[in-house]
Amino acid sequence: MAMADLARHGGAAAVPLSDIAERQQISIAYLEQIFLKLRRAGLIESERGRMGGYRLARAASTIAVSDVMAAADESVEMTRCASEGTPGCVKQERCLTHDLWDALSDQIRYYLQDVSLQDVIDGKVRRNAILEAAE
């Protein structure tokens, strides 16, 4: 939400975190933690000073939602045994529905790789999903 807000309200001028926090109803403390990760990943740039704040490091059309989620350490895993080194879901074995949820995780990942911040702020995400479902 914060990155979509930054993409919509950013541009030439940096956007203060307080503005994003107010519009999105997210605490500034939480945003500071997330924006530190996003800056380290090279997705945003910070500007100090009276007119300081944040801006996208590159065009919104080139930033995939999956990039944002990866930078923020957000996962789309639908299984509880998705991490490396975990022996299994139930009693050291894969559960009966493991492949179903694992495949769903893959589909979510693929989908988010194809959705840019620009798609989100332009409202194309829902329209594209409806068009694809109709095909």
C-alpha cells in the first residue's frame, strides 16, 4: 500500500512518510522499518532536509509487486513447511494437500511478478484479471 501510494503521489518531489502514513493509516514506525528494507533493495531513494522524504528509485512500471514483497520480507507461501530444512507438514511427512498449496504459492508468485506498481495505481490489475479469466 505504501509503495502504491508513493508511486501515485511521488514524482519529482519527495514524499514525506507522514503523508503516506496518514493516507494509508499505517504507523510511521512501521513505515520506517519497511522503507529501510525497500531502500536497501534499491526500490526507493531518500532525500533529507525540509523538503525530504522518499521517491521511487525507478519508474513504477518497472517495479513488480513481487519485488516489493521480497524486499519487505513478505511471503506468499501457502504451506507451513515451505522453508528449507523443514522435514514435512505432518509427522515428518508431506500433508495430503501439500502440492495443492505449493502450486497455489507458485501461481501467486508468478502473478505478482507480472503486476507492476503502475498497473496497481492505474487500476489495471482487476481489469486484466477479468479479461484473462474471460479468455
